[in-house]
Amino acid sequence: MSVIRTEKHDDVLVIVADNPPVNALGAKVRQGLVDGIEQALGDDTVKAVVIRCDGRTFFAGADITEFGKAPVGPNLGEALDKMEASDKPVVAAIHGTALGGGCEVALACHYRVAVTSARLGLPEVKLGLIPGAAGTQRLPRVVGVANALPMVVKGDPISATKALEIGLIDRIVGAQTLAADAIAFAREQIGKPVPRSSAGTAQQDAVRDPSIFDTFRQQNARGLRGFEAPEAAIQAVKASTEGSYADGVKRERELFVKLMSGTQSAAMRHYFFAERAANKIDNVDAATPLIPVNKVGVIGAGTMGGGIAMNFLSAGIPVTIVEMQQDALDRGTGVMRRNYENSAKRGRMTGEQVEAAMGILQPTLNYGDLADCDLVIEAVFESMDIKKEVFAKLDGIVKQGAILASNTSYLDIDEIASATRRPEFVVGLHFFSPANVMKLLEMVRGAKTSDAVLLTCMALAKKIGKIAVVAGNCPGFIGNRMLTPRQQQAQALIMEGANYWDVDDVLVDFGFPMGPFQMGDLAGNDVGWHRDPSRVETVREALCAAGRFGQKAGKGWYDYDEARNRTPSDETRAIIADFASKAGKPQRSFTKDEIRERLLYPMVNEGAKILAEGKAQRASDIDVVWINGYGWPLFTGGPMFWADTVGLDTVVAGLERHGLPVDESLRSRAAAGERFSN
Ligand code: 3H9
């Protein structure tokens, strides 16, 4: 079947794409577009052209599966230039998402109309790229540099309303009447000179304020740190203000080609498919009916429970939240309301939405109120005895057929399930703090967890905007299990003489938002501390005994000034030195490379073990966990993809050099020259 067809509506030729699932601009689609335009140009009875798509969306971009392969068929940029050169008006009729190459198609059209729900954007930076079909040159000419910069450099799509406001689209049309409205709009343009978005130079606002590029760089430095594509995107947009369209396109191409052949783009494309693969659950019957989830129960209204509850409330699912004491319940629901109100202040939601969310929250001290919930998630203290007690109680109260989930981050889900008479309905749902913000959800599959429960939780995760990854039952699952060797190495390194700030800096330089000691100071070193200053067995206990609780105390591992700038502390150094000398640890200096290897290679080793034991379904799932739950830098593709780029033989050799264990599965994979990713 052809992916492009044309329909003649009197004097308007409509070019229709139908390339499910997202109308990606693969070779056949590009060829079809070229043929369609040629048909329109060669037919004197055609006076105007409309381009639209069947299915759920306008073109969602270039076909990413073609990247890295030899080019086939017409080049998109040239096809679009030909289209734009037409004297017959060409109108893009947009629904769904016009993204990347799809947005570039729309930009090359002379006019754009869209339905209200449409979104337009250039998300190439999220794949480590920049637009490669003149998007960086046409967009600033159409909407100005100030509007174009965030779209090209950050890659977030904008709504049709915003697109209309900045001049990216010309008219909003009816959702049910898009095709007819676009034809009517095209007819209105017949006989008028066509506007071409490659015309002139995009100078307006850049001339008024030539520092626009530097200002943008500074304002966004934090979010863009470590990524190569955003800087290339800035340079490409800048080129649109400096010379001819042809020069700008040439510059864009150079930058695009360089990024396309680089490691960051390969890593980010890997991640794109990894995130989608994570949705797929091995060894389940996909036809199993889902369990309807219309009401959720949450046990515990602390930081975690409250955050978990907010996810469901925001998605319009009523929540019953249970606490032991009225004051804890009031405190918890108060925090939830404040969080919502802060979102409203930042313009992320309306006052009505705040009330709608809080209006479907039922706070209670009575477990009995959970009886009719379809899913209950407990977020109580991390102790096996307490969890088992809670589950036994729930088993007696909550209706049959409901899902009972634990938010445990470490404990044995099968043992928890054994406290009930319905282990097939028990699952781990490990949210990450702050649970209303963090995207990751580790879904722990117990030995008896049913297909219906797994599939329901996966679908529910999508509904509440989470990225769920299935993990097998083992201590710490995927994420925390791999964190353990890193933490152990961080502690071992400082006992052997490495500076603790170097350990943090190595991870920050690598691309993590912070290192383990900064993290301790942020979270509070006294979390879980026994509060007895005379009992000092670890460095952390010694820090607490000295009142070095972290940022909130103005001192922790580091000393902090009023602006929370950190400097290494002499007192902390002395505490570490004292521990090291009592343990008789010889001291030496460490290079940053050595520190990085000691911290990260053991994580890869643990990842290999997790994979070999079948506790992760695929290596890319591990990457998804670490990128979304622990700040592993996206531009490296996650720990397993990163290990591939380093070379597994290099990782094995490094572990051996540092006297660290090497799992047999990693060793044999390296010896066979295999990678974790395909
Ligand atoms: C680009 O355009 C470069 C140009 O400037 C250069 C030109 C020279 N290609 O996400 P979903 C697959 S770069 C191939 O689950 P949703 C996806 O893998 C591109 N495949 O659906 C999945 O497959 P499966 C710039 C693609 O409704 C299926 O479609 N564009 C592509 O949640 C469904 O996807 C982008 O970066 C693609 N471009 O979200 C947009 N897109 O079923 C990328 C999707 O086998 N796409 N697939 O797992 C998206 O952001 C979302 O897919 C979209 C739909 C919002 C469109």
C-alpha cells in the first residue's frame, strides 16, 4: 500500500500521508511528497495544495530507524526547497504532533493551519541532534530568534494557541473539519503572492539585542550542561541572522552531520527506543484483561505517600489516604495542597485544577475506608515486620481482585506477599522521591504476580505520566542494587586518601547533578541517625555528632555559605583522616580517571549480574532506571550503553586493575566482543 496518495478537490490537490504509527518521514514518504508536489506543479488545473496526514498525527519527524544507515530516496531538505519554491500556495493541515522533520515540512509550506489540540516542535536536541531540513533557518525567519531559540535549543513542543500567537501557524481550524477547512483556506490564498519562510535573514530581534544568544546560553546553562546538541542549535539559529539562507542551511548541515556521527546522539537515540522498549513486559499474555482502577488507596501521608497520592489525583483518580494520627494526616495533606498551590503559582496548573485534585482526596484514620479501592499502595516505614503486618491487615480489609502494592525500595516482595492470601495480586511499585515529580517507577514482579496486575500497573504508569520498568525481586531491585557498589566505592576511596570533593566532582563532571557527599548534605546526614553523639562508628555518625547534618545546618561534608556555596571542610577532612588511621588504611592520591573507574565500573558489573540473573528484562531497562531515577546523564545513554561505548574489555581490565570483582557474565561478554545494546 502506498504511504502517500493524492486527492483532487476541484482546483486544490490534497497530498495525504498514511504511514502508521506516527507518519515518520521515511524514504517512501519523502518520495511520495516529491511526487505529489510534482503532480501539483505539472497540472494547470491545480491552483493550490494541501498537505495533511491520516491517522493519529501529522508527520512526527524523520524516521529515526533510518539514522546511521545509508541514505535512500530523496533528501528531505531538497524536497522541501522544491515545495517552497512553488508559486501555487501550499498549506500544511496539522493535527496531533508536527515534530522535527514534520515541523520542517510545515515550515516549508507557505501557510499552516492546525487544530487546537495540535502541538508543534523541533525536538531533535532530545535525540542529540539539531533539525536537519532547514528548521533552524526557517523557524527564526518565521517567528523571530527569541521565539525560535527555546524551541530549537530545548526541543519542547508548543501548543497550537501559542503557535498562532507567535505566527508559526496562520489559523486554528475545527478538529472535525480540518481537511475541509484547510482546503477552504488554501482557496483563499489562490492568486496572492506566496510568503516563503526562507526569504531574507532572521535579524529582527537579534539586531535589536545582539546579546540574545549569550543571554540564552547563560539562562539555560544548568539544564544544558554536558549536552553537545544545544550549543550546535544556538550556532545554527545564529547563522540564520548572519547571512543568506543557503549559507545558513550549509552551516546547519555541517553541525547536523557532526552530531549525527557522534556518541551523544547514538546514546540519546538508544535511549529513545529504550524508553519505549521498557513498556514491554516479557512472558505475559498481552490479551489479559486489565483490572479497572477507579480508586486508589495510599497508606502513609509522609513525603513519599503524599507524593504518590498526588500522581493519581492529578490524573483525576480519587485517592483515599490513611495515616495513624490526625496531626500527621493534616500535615501530609497540607503539604500536598501547598505543592499544588506552588504549581499553580508557577502557572503549571489553574486554581480550579488544584481544587479538583484536592477535592477527590479522602484523608482518613480508618483502614476500613480502603475496602473498595482497586489499588492500595503502602508507603510506610521500610521494615519487613511492619510491611507484613500492613499487608496482612489489607488482605482482610480490601476487596478481592484489588491490587496490593508496596513502595519498598529494597525489601523482598515475595516475603511481603506471603503475608496475604492473594500473592498474585501483590506487586512492588517503587516510586522515587519526590514522587510527584520523578518519572521513574520500578515495578517489582514477584514470583506469583499475575499478568493482569503487571499489565494494569504498566498502563496505569503511563496514565500518571511515569516511565515504568519491570524489575525482578532481589535486594534493591535494579536501581538501589546498582547504587550500593558505587556508595561502597565512594566510602572506600575516601578511606584510601581520595578527596571527598574529588569524588563528587568526578561524578558532576561526568554529568550527574551531584555526587554522593553533596547528596548526603542535601538530604540530611542525620536521616536515620540514632541521635546518640557518643556512639560513633562511621564517618557519617561522626559528622552528625559534630552537628554536621548537611545544608540545613550550614555544614555537613562541606561548609556552606549563605548562598549555599560549598567549600571542603577541614573538620570533615580531619574526621576522615582519623577514621582512616584507626583502620590502618594506607593513604595515597588518586587521579580523576581512577576515581571515575572505581565508582562506575562496579555499577556496570552489578548491572551485568542483574541482567544475567534475569532481574532486568533487557540491558536498556537498566539504562532507563538510572537515567530517570538517579540522574545518570542522558547523553551517555545510561550505564550499560556507556559501558558499550567505553568497551567491555576496558571495563573488565579496569575492574581487575583495581582489584574489584568481575562477574562471569561480564567477562564472557567482553571476551566474545559482545555489547549490552544491539
Ligand atoms: C528529525 O526529524 C530530524 C530532522 O530534522 C532531520 C531531517 C533530515 N521514527 O512514542 P510512541 C515509533 S528527528 C521512527 O510510543 P506516542 C516509536 O518507536 C525526529 N519511529 O507514541 C513507537 O514504536 P513501537 C524528530 C518512531 O503516541 C511508535 O512509533 N521527531 C518515531 O506516545 C509509537 O511511538 C521526534 O523526535 C520516529 N520519528 O507518542 C519525535 N516516532 O510501537 C519522536 C515514534 O514499536 N516521537 N516512533 O514502540 C515522539 O515524540 C512520539 O513518538 C510521539 C507519539 C509524540 C510522536
